[in-house]
Amino acid sequence: MPAEPHAASPPAAHPRSVLMTTDAIGGVWDFSLELCRGLTSRGIAVTLAGTGPAPSADQAAAAAAIEGLTLTWRELRLEWMDDSWDDVDRAGAWLLDLESQVGADVVHLNGYAHGALPWSAPVAVAAHSCVCSWWEAVRGGPAPASWDLYRNRVRAGLSGADLVVAPTRAMLAALATHHGPVHGAVVPNGRTPADYAARPKRRFVCSAGRLWDDAKNVRMLASAAPDLPWPVYVAGDPRLATGGGTCTGIGDVPRNLRLLGRLTPRDLRVLLSRAAICVLPAKYEPFGLTVLEAALSGCALVVGDIPSLRETWEDAAVFVPPDDREALVGAVRALAADDGGRADMAERARRRAERFPAERMVAGWLDVYASLRRTRPAPAKETACAS
């Protein structure tokens, strides 16, 4: 019986071991697993250290299926949660111990505050979102003084990192606006195109996101559903991220709105493959993995007119002001009524999505890791001294 294939050893410029942080609440988890697949396939050992609510059974199974990945977890509050800082500090002590245990060549943080820790290895901080930029986009003004400790801890973490990496120029600019200049780079997120397919399309609209999440603004689509000509299917976990209870964010559910709850990745791919139009009227979305998945699945796109989505999708989506219900209704109605125009927009989106494969993302992060290892001074060697 032939031996099981193993990933080749990584090239000398690449790290042999990466310590990466994550959480299981939203897009950070999907990003982390996609990147880990690419790293481990190149022979790089990854320890994925998660905090926050524990992964679901299907999330844990997806991580377990990645050879060369070690998943470890502590159910400690995340830095953007209420009363979190004692837990954040406990997580920091645990992470420093893990770095020593696994002999990490690079530390990849998918959060900010821990960038200020006294790491031995070089540190990259990935900027997936930020409470301050979220607050401005969603609430229309600066975050209140109650978030000052968060501001201070984030700024310290950004300053402590060797490099800050964002998925869009818009997100990197938002960090600079709210936290001061950063030493940064842009590596777009990515998905594996072969994982998504466009099946014969059916006449329905889809979206994905928690209805109570004002940033994704899926509630706008839900409120517009009675005025749309097709059924609207929304996938999203109704559980509140901060724990305790559920919330749809709407009152009576319109007759043509179907709330699907949290779907497995496979079921979400099936939904996207059948949907003719995907709508995400986001007020705040630093990249938009769901939109990328929809485009790879052959959906025509209607998205919020915000800088990050403009940057990513250019002329491959219909843009609507996030607070303009009538514009959203008009855009969906126009696409639903025009088979040829809808097919053209779907094809534009698919071609644009092909610019963001997972392979490009992995290559970008490997370049980041290599640059960190070249530029960070090596630790001083101890020498014996005669007394």
C-alpha cells in the first residue's frame, strides 16, 4: 500500500511554524481556515489559537480535516466584547506560552491588542475590522468615551506589530484615520474558485448575515422583501454574538422572506449556486467574503455603496446607498426584469471574483511572513564571560 502523501518542506524563505489567532464568530474563522489550508499544503505547521465562543461541530470538523493544523481554544472574551480586558490579558499570557511551546517563526494575529505583547518572533496583525471605524460607518459618528480603553489597546497593538495587513486599501486607511499612521500593506482575501459553482439559476434573491448586525444591513433587504418580485432567502445565525438569546432585528416576517438560520458552508454554497441575485447593502464591510462567494457562484450583485466594496468590485456590481430602501428595491427589480442584463452582471462579477483566488491570498501572506523574517533583527546570542 503506497504511503500517504505529505506536504513538501517549505522553502527556506518561508516560516516552518506559524502561530495564528482566530475566533469562530464570523469571517475571521473562514479567512483563517482558508489561509491555513494554503500554508499547511506547503509544509508549514500552523497552530491556530482561538478565543471567544467555541467553534461549532462543523467548524471543528473543518479544522480537523486540515493536515498540519493544530487547533487549540480558550473560551475567553474578545477585545471588542463588554468587560473583556481581563480575559484579553489571560489570552495574552496563554499565547506567549504557546509561542514558546511551538517554536513559532512568525506570529499572525487576527486581532489588535496582543500586538503589544513581548513576542520573540516577528508579528503581523491582520486588520479585519475595527470598532471605531465600524461606529463611524454604522452610527454616523465617533465611538463614545466608553471605548477609550479599546482605542488605547488597539493603538498599542498596532504600534507593536512589525506589519499591519488589511484586505483593502479602504480598511488600511480607516485604521490610519482612527488610530494614527500604521506600517501597513494590503493583501486581499481570497476563496478557492473550484469550491463554488453556478448551477441553473432560480428566481430568488439571497443574502447572508445576522439580521441584528447593523453593519451588514441585511435588515434593509428584509424590510424591502414585500416590494420585491421574487422570494428572498437570508442565511444567518440568529444568536447574539455577545451571548444570550436570539434576535432577528425585525418584527413580523414578510411572506416572501425565508429566514434560514445558520447554514453549514456546504449548504450556503448550494444556496448561492441557485440564487440569481445576491444582495448585501452593507454599511460597513472591510472586504466581503460572502460577496466574493456569491460572485464565484454566478450571482448578480447588489451591494452597499461604500469605499471597500467599490474598491473590490468596481463595475462588477450594482451599488446602492445603504440607507436608501427605494434604491435597493429599484436595483433588484431592474435585475429581476432583465434576464440579459442580469446574466451580464453575473458574468462581470464572476470574472472580477477570479482576481481573488485563495492562492493569491496565500502567496501574499507568505510574502508578508518572509519580509518580517528578513527585516526583524535576530535575537542576540548569549556569550559566556570569564569572571
